[in-house]
Amino acid sequence: MTEPQPTVTPNLEQPKFGFNKYAERLNGRAAMIGFVLTLVIEYFTGQGLLSWLGLN
């Protein structure tokens, strides 16, 4: 007699580190937020980001 095989594949949680869809999506969202914040700072201060930080 053969062993019964499972009929449902277990739903394993994706890892939260390394190169996976979750990490890439999170990184993309952080980059978009950073870019928009840089534009907002430049618009309201009239200076570039490096000038605003005192590095230029």
C-alpha cells in the first residue's frame, strides 16, 4: 500500500530578506517617497538638496 499524498500545498510565508518580490516592492516605494520628498524640499526652499543640507 502506498502512502497517501497531501492534496493541498502548504502556504509558506515569503522571506522578508534577500531578493524577493516583497523586498523589491518595499525598496521601490521607499525610493519613490525619497524622490518626491527631494522635489518638495527643492520647491519650498528654492535650493537644491545638497545646498539645503549644507554640502554644496
